[in-house]
Amino acid sequence: MMSEGLDEEFEKAYTQISLTNEKIAPDDLLRLYAYYKQATEGKAHASISQSTDLIQSFKFNAWKQVHNLTQKEAKIEYIELSKKILK
């Protein structure tokens, strides 16, 4: 997969997920969030986790769990998961 094509496919998947009326399971939403953050920002930073907000803590933990993925791999995972959700 060429990087430029991957970026376009990633943006398309993000747009489709953002606009869908499908009910997305909470665990899938967390995985999408984690892959998106990893793809766009790279590794999660410890300073972000200082939130006492439960939802923010879940989101941060999900992001930390995918820290081993490269940004390219995270984009691929995001695209694959979005395809499963939107099928």
C-alpha cells in the first residue's frame, strides 16, 4: 500500500465512521479512538493520563494498549475496523 493511498483511505474511513448512523459498540469506539490517536499523534504521553474523568481514562488506556503499532499500522487497523463496522 502506498503511503499517499493509505492516508486517503484513512481519511475516507474516518469520515465514514464520523458520519455513520450505525450504533457502534463501546469497545469498538475505544479501539477506533486508540487507532486514530496512534495514527495521528503517535505514542500516548503519560502527562495526558492525569485526568480523573473516567471516560478520558478509558480512552487513554485504550491508546496506551496500541503503543506498539507504528502510525502506518494504526491507520491500517483503523481502516480494517471501520470496514467491519460499516459492512
